[in-house]
Amino acid sequence: MRRFGSQRQFGRKYVLRPGAYAILIAGRDMLITHQAEPFDEFQLPGGGIEPDERGPVALHREVLEETGWKITKPRHLGAYRRFTYMPDYQIWAEKICHIYAARPTRQIGPPQEPGHSAIWTNPKAALRLLYNDGDRYFVRRYALSGR
């Protein structure tokens, strides 16, 4: 599996954290999320898959929490690995990031996650904004390749 970002640090204990993240395209626009805390970052909407969840179920939940939008037709595009510190949980994590393409269908309300904003942009601008190399890799492959 492809890795983005820092390598695993020898002697450091990592918690395995699978997650589901979405490339959300509507026409020529793409929906991403801005997270103000604990770091000021633009990200693909998504997050952790709970132990009792499957990836698509977590994806629907996380996208709604972070953007306020319902989605349809999630399609798994691939996955990548990332080693990072998660200050919200005070853990070092080995994140397995499952990337999906889906369609945003209806805005239910504002984002439910504190500090999150839903941002509509175009895929080229998203490449400049997204913090994570893995997210940019999948946007480049999916959103800018003509799907």
C-alpha cells in the first residue's frame, strides 16, 4: 500500500486507525472541508471508521458531520497509509485512508463538527488547498483525469 508523509518512527507505538474519505464532485465543483482546530487545514471530508462500522457507513456519517451534506453512490477508489500524531486523541496513528468518490445530493444543514466549514471549489484549486499529499494524489488521479 502506498504511503504518504512521514515514515514509521522506530520505537514509537502507533494505533491503527482506518478511515473513509470522499472526493465529492457536483458538475465542475468539488466539496472539501476546512478544519480550523487543532490545525488550520483543508481536507477531504471524512474520518475514522468505528469498530462496528463498514467503510461506506462511516463515509456517510463523517461527510454529514463535516459538511452537512448527504451523499450517494460511494465508489471505493483505493487506499493509502499515513503515520501521524492525532492531538484530538493524543495518539500516534497509523492511518489507513480509504478514498471514495461519491455525489453530494442534498445539504441537510451546516457542518456538525465544531470548527469545520464546507467549502465548494474546483478540483485544481483543491489541489493547492489540500494539506495531505495522499488526498492530493487521489484528487489528481480521479477528479483531474476525466474520471
